[in-house]
Amino acid sequence: MLLDYPTEYDVHRYWQHVALGKIPRRGDGYPGAGSAIGIHGTDKENFNRLGINWTLGCISLLNHDMKELHALVPVGTLVYIKE
């Protein structure tokens, strides 16, 4: 499930993180703010269970949770993500 992202604030934070070296380069540049951010299942369910942040920006759910969410949430639903 792809998210309609980024906001103006997100773009500002993104470039701050580039300047601090927290965003890795890809090829000749940077991936860009909002580059394919989504909510998805995983082939690394143990990482999720252990609380390891491995997605580089996405939200990873256990596969059975992702299937349930996909069945419940229609396209266009507002998503609020809080740290």
C-alpha cells in the first residue's frame, strides 16, 4: 500500500538528513523524499517481532496483519504516522 507522501515538512526534514549524512546515496544521487514509501508485509517476520527497523522508511507488518489491513482499509484512507 503506497502512501501519498511527502508533505512540505517531510521534504524539509529529508534535506536536513541528507546534509547530516543520514540518507544513503543511490548511484549518482539520493532517492528523494517520498520515494516509494508504503505499508507492506515482509519476508523478515523475525525482524518485525524483534523490533528491528529495517525498511528504510516503510512500515512493515507481519504478513497476516497486512492481509487484514488491506481488507479493511479502502484506497484514499487518511494515514497518520506518529513516531
